[in-house]
Amino acid sequence: MVPLKEDIHEYFRREVLPFVADAWIDESKTKIGYEIPFTRYFYKFTPLRHSSVIMEEIKALEERIRTRLVEVFSE
């Protein structure tokens, strides 16, 4: 992504051509616009729960399911 206020050809000469000498720009596909990286500005990290806590929740859910299945099949 080329910075909005920078010349695309200058950017290309500086950032691309030193690494890929035979690269070229397809002018029919160039677009003018701006990308807003929402995750950079709005993402709030939430620490992961410990695996033992998750495992206990799974066991509790399995027990609830087992109990309800017994109720359903005993009727």
C-alpha cells in the first residue's frame, strides 16, 4: 500500500525495484483511496482463559446434557 500523499512511481522505484528488478505497475488496477486499519485503533486485547477453566466448563456442559438425555429417554 502506497502512502496517500506519495507518488506511486517514486514509491515503486524505492520499495519494489531493488528487490524485484523486472516488476511493473498495472496502471489499470491502481486505485486512489485510504485504508483504515480498524483493529489497530479499536481492538482491545482480552486475555485467554486458562485451559483448565475451559475444560471444567466443558465437563459441566457434558454433565447437563447427560442429565437431560436421561430425563428425555426415561419418559
